[in-house]
Amino acid sequence: MSPESASAEAAPILLDIAEGIARIRFNRPQVLNAIDEPAVLALKAAVDKVAKDESVRVVVLSGEGRAFLAGGDVGRFHAAGRDAPKVVNAIIDPFHHAILTLAAMPAPVIASLHGAVAGAGVSVALAADLAIAADDIKLTLAYTRIGTSPDGSASFSLPRVVGLRKAMEIALLSDTLDAAEALRLGLVNKVVPAADLKSETDILAKRLAAGPTLAYGRIKHLLRASFGHSLSDQLHAERDAFVACAGTRDFAEGAAAFVEKRAPKFEGH
């Protein structure tokens, strides 16, 4: 292995962009990809790079080794002692920046989940637009197990996905949910055999990458903003988004393909 390859393998976040798909992988498998300061700064840098890359049409988040993401590095918090608040703050600010950036970008974001999905891992999975899970996932919000409250937008996303009462149960009790229960509650969109997770994720990513990215971005914004809008406000937003989409090349291509009874070829413009 070359020094460059060894350095890349040791990086806490791996980023690959090819054929319109950005793949961001958590890469601390020795600690189930738990987040520390270097990891979260690398995550922020990767997300910022993806957000500025106009070739990106879909983003896939995944984890190396036996887990997707087992939350924050509790060992680091413990070692910090009385400096724990300072250490936590240094991690949370760039983590929240990454969450906000992923939500704002027009490209759909897929969380590809396997193994342990805990704490901040659940937050990331909920913040993604879609989640596909291996049948071996063990999902737990986990924050109360170390005597704290959620971060990474879990307190925002969770009640919107499962309802307030169920969100209270999941957050307060920190019970572990299996893949079937996660699917039943809508925490994930699809469950597949663990051996098929990568291929099934690639199929979904390629399907989205071939779609109308600008329209995806407006759909993301409409759905995410809807909870804070009145019906009248939402209708105005829908009108503005539709009119804006109608001026794009993708809309012209989609309309032409419909009339000509053929599959559209979207370019994301």
C-alpha cells in the first residue's frame, strides 16, 4: 500500500464523487465510527465540498466496518473530564453545520445503514432524505444512556417522523429497535438483506442521480418548510416552485418525453 493510500484509509471521513454520486463514509471502524473532533471537522469539510460541486446529483452516507455510526466518541467525552462541555461544543457546532448543509442542498441525501445506528447516527439517518437499512441494524437514540439530550436535529426530525408520543418513548427510554420496527415506524424507507445493502443503495442512488435535481431540491424545501407554514403560505410556495421548475430544461425535457411517450433524460438544469 502506498503512503497516499495508507493516509486515505486512515482518514476519519472518506469522500468519493463519481458519475453524479457523492459517497461520504464514516471511517473510524475501530470505534464503530464514533465522532470526535477530527472526524466532525472532516465531515464538515466533505459536506461543504459536496455542496459546492455542481456535478453532484445525489449524496450517500454510509459507514465502514461493523456499524453505520455509533454516535459521539464517549471515551473522548469521559477523558475530557471537566472540559467535557468545551469538547462537546467543539463537536456539535461543525456537526450541526453539516446537517444544515445536507438539508439545504438540492441533491437528495440517502443514509445507507448497517450494524449499530446510535445517538448521532440516528440523528444523521433522520436528517437524510431517504434511509435504506440492512436487516442487521440496531437503532437506539441512546442519549439518555449517558445522561444527555439529543443533537444533530433528532429532536426536530423524530417527532415529525413518528409523532410526539412515540418520539418521547424513543428519546426517553433509549430502547434498541431492530430493522423491522424501524421500518414499521417509518424511521427507514426500506430494509434489505445485509449482503445486498451496497448494491441496493447503488440502485437507489443511480435512480435518483438520473432524475431532475432542481425539482428534487424544490421538493425537499417544500416538504421541510411545510410544518412551519399555513395552508395559504404553502400554496404560495408550491406555486413559486412549480413556476420556477417550468423554466428549466428538465421541465421542457420531461414534458416532451411525456408527449412523445418516451423516458425523459434529465440533466439537472
